[in-house]
Amino acid sequence: MEIEVRLFAGLREGRFKERDLEVPEASRLGDVLRRLDIPEEEVSLPLVNGRYSQMDRILQAGDVLSLFPAVGGG
């Protein structure tokens, strides 16, 4: 099945901004992170179709996965 993955801020470095990705049926959000070699602890805000989601969420065809890193500041 195909999903869309959008990476933001520092997660884009050396990767991509937006990409359609073919994943197996019943893939979980965490599975996609492992496939993209993104450690879970680097993602502070995982959204599926604009809503906060847990790493064990099962994805559906056509889902849009948006990943945001922790934002530092001072």
C-alpha cells in the first residue's frame, strides 16, 4: 500500500521533504520510522492525517504521515 511521508525541520537533513512510500499492509508508524532509519526518540510529534498518533498505530493506504522533531531553543 502507498502512504505519503512528510519530514520537517532537522528530520529532512540528508533525507527528503516529502515522498510517497510503498509499505506492507498493516505497517505501523514505528515500522516506517525504522525503514527510514529515524530513531523514535528524534520524533516528538508524529501525525497521521493531521492527528497525533502513537508509534503502534496501524497505517492505512493513502495516509499522510507527518514527522516533526523536538524543537530546541533558549
